[in-house]
Amino acid sequence: MTSLPKNNEEAVSKQIRMSPLSALKGFKDLLPEEARQIQWLEGKTHELFETFGFSPIRTPILEIASLFNRGIGEATDIIEKEMYTFEDWDGGKISLRPEGTASVVRAYIEHHLSYAPIAKFYYMGPMFRHERPQAGRLRQFHQIGAEIMGDPNPRQDVELLSLSYHFFRKLDVNDITLEINSLGCPQCRPVYRLALMNDLQAKISRLCEVCQRRYQSNPLRILDCKKPACKERTRTAPRSIDHLCPECQRHFKEVQEGLACLEIPHTLNPHLVRGLDYYTKTAFEITNNRLGSQNAVAAGGRYDGLVETLGGPSTPAVGFAIGIERLMQLIDPTQIPKPSLPLYIAPLGKAAGQFLLSLTFTLRKNGLACEMGNEAGNLKNQMKQADRLGAGHVLIVGESELAKRCAILRNMTTKMQEEIPFAKLSELLLSRLQH
Ligand code: HAM
């Protein structure tokens, strides 16, 4: 190997050090406009979820890796190939959370939150999955999630579904499809699993490689394969709802009756399965065709065995999560209020700058949003900046205004100007411009 002359080596390493860096693939900066829209959505979430009786919970982004291995299931895509897992300084394996449910269950057990007959939590935050990035699929994405713990009653499934349905309605997202299915319980699922494997046995060599692998480890997931050939081959596969035990049948019937009672439109998708292994009984997905191939905007279901699997007392539970980035694509941005700047303050010269600095602070302290220009800048540039920021009014103070102890207030819509004595400035601006 030939080595670069020392000078060249230094130049190359400097170039590498100085070259601009970009965000990791599948990770996205939320720039001010998008960040503001998401904050608006978070505000709507707090309002609605609190109305439905949910309390906020925030769990850490890093957890012990085994929490997810045990909770989500070893034979799932998330565990097999999508988790960001690495060694901590003490040698322990830790993971960036790929979803919120396992963490909420861990917190529920750890803090003995089962004191109340039922516990209802909601959360928002980033999740991490090392998936192939594409439209609507990120490696860091955000979810709004809700979990109800402690009640086996199908009414809780219906409550969650009604919450998600109403949430989309409130955001004026009306073109959604709710698909439901029942995946059975540890009593009836094995019977169904066997029936499915028997049916697929003759077709196995014609399924894709991934499905062939899944045949032994997780045959239900074959029903979720998006490849047209596999879809065609599983079209007539047995349905879990035909293999439910009497208890699961009753549960599913009551869920459907509850949805009908609340007039929540839904369709039965007997081949709906989920990418996480903890589900029992009800499973559901909310989709929207405007989203393209990644069309699931929310999903969830019942997971009656997860608390116990993670070392807690036997506790039935049900939950769902909404993908924030996908939801944002469906929301009409015109309903999101734009930030307004009632006042731009334009100082002309150092003395005016000094005087207006304290006025700006007084106005902000009293809740009036305002922005102050650079006192070294001329009026033309400051007016341009006020325009760019969409300011409703501009307050101008230069040397002659200082001498007269009067400021000029310009209405940017009507272009009318008036003089306001310094003595009345803050009082008048606050009473006139504060909403
Ligand atoms: P999930 O189906 O894996 O369920 O994710 C829920 C939603 O998160 C999806 O429907 C989608 O909108 C969004 N999502 C998932 N992966 C990505 C990605 N790579 N990029 C963008 N958005 C994505 C869960 O996570 C369960 N914890 C839901 C749950 C809560 N079940 C019971 N409780």
C-alpha cells in the first residue's frame, strides 16, 4: 500500500474533519415548521387522552435489551434485525426502544402501579427500528400510544378503538379504515397455528424465502407477507376467527357489538396479524390509502399475557400506538394555527437600541410576543425583516423620536402610522396587541 505524503495526509484528514455532516439515514431533523405542527398535535393529544381518562407516562428511551427480546418475541423482525442494541460501558446489553408497550409494562410492574383496578396510560416519543428507510418508514419515528391495564372486559378494547377513531375525526382525518381481527389466546391459538401450518405445508416451496423461514418460527406472520405471490397463496388459508375458543369468540363478538353501538365503522380482516408477538384476542390496524405502501397509521390490540411474561402478576391489557409522522401526512396543515408576531421593534442607532431593549423585555415579560431588530441596521432592512416575520405592527424609534420622547407605531396591514408618547408605550402596546 502506498502512503500519502505527510502534507497530503494532513490535508485529507483536515478535509474530512471540516466537511459538513448530515443526519443518519432514516433519522430526520424536525425543522421549526414541522416541529411546531407536531407540538400542536401533542397539545391535541393531551386534551383528548385526558378527556378519555388516561394519565401521562414517560419511560426511558434506553432499556435493557432483554426487555424487548422477552416482550416482543424472538421470532419477530424487530428482534431479529431491527433493534439498535449495543454494549453499555459495564458490558450489559442495552437497546433503544423500538416501541413503547414493553417499557410501559416494565414501569407498571416496577412501580407496583396495579394498585388501582385499572390503569390507563398515554405517552408520546421517539422509537427506533433499523428498517430500510422509505417514504413513511423511518429509523427514528415518533408514536402516540395508549395502554389500559387490569381489565379483561371487551369494553376496554372498544374504548381504545373509540378513542383512536375520535382522535382521527377531531383532526379532520376522515378517510381511514379500521380493520379488526381476533388472534385467540394461548388455549386456541395453537390449534389455529397447526391448522395454518397444515394448510401451508403443500405450498411452502412456492412461498418466498422469508415465509419459508417463518413457517416453523412464526407461521402466522406468513399471512402478513406483502409479496403478491405469497398473498395469493395464503388467500384461502384458514382464519383464526374460525378456531377461537368460546371465551375468545364471546370477547370478539362483544368488541364488534360495542363498535356497532358507537357507530364506529370497521371491517373484519381475518388475515390481520401483527409484527409483535404479545397480542392475544383483539388485534387491529387503522390504515389510509393516501400513505402508499406504508399505509398503517395506527395499530394495536389486546396483550393479556405480557405483564406476566415480563415478571408481573397476571394482568389483562390492551393498547395501541399511532405513528406521528404518518399521521402528520394526513392532517390538513391549514387547520394548524401559524405563529403570529404582533410586534416588530425597530431601533435606529445605539441609544434607541438601549431604550428599546428594556421595552422589549417588559413587553415579553408581560406576555406580548415581539422581536427586536439590530440597531445598526437601517430602517429599510428592518422593515424587510418585519415583513418576512409577518409582523402585524412595527415600532420605530430613532434619534428624532428619542428627542421628542415619542415612538412611531406602524400598522403593517393598513400602513397607517401614529405617534405614541414614551410614557404610555408599554401600557398601550400591551392593551392593544396582546390577544
Ligand atoms: P406497531 O404496529 O409496530 O405497534 O407501530 C404502531 C404504528 O407506528 C404503526 O402503525 C406506524 O404508524 C408507526 N410506525 C411503526 N414503524 C414505523 C417506522 N419505521 N416509521 C414510521 N412509523 C412507524 C406498536 O408499536 C405497538 N407497541 C402498539 C401497541 C400499543 N400495541 C399495544 N399497545
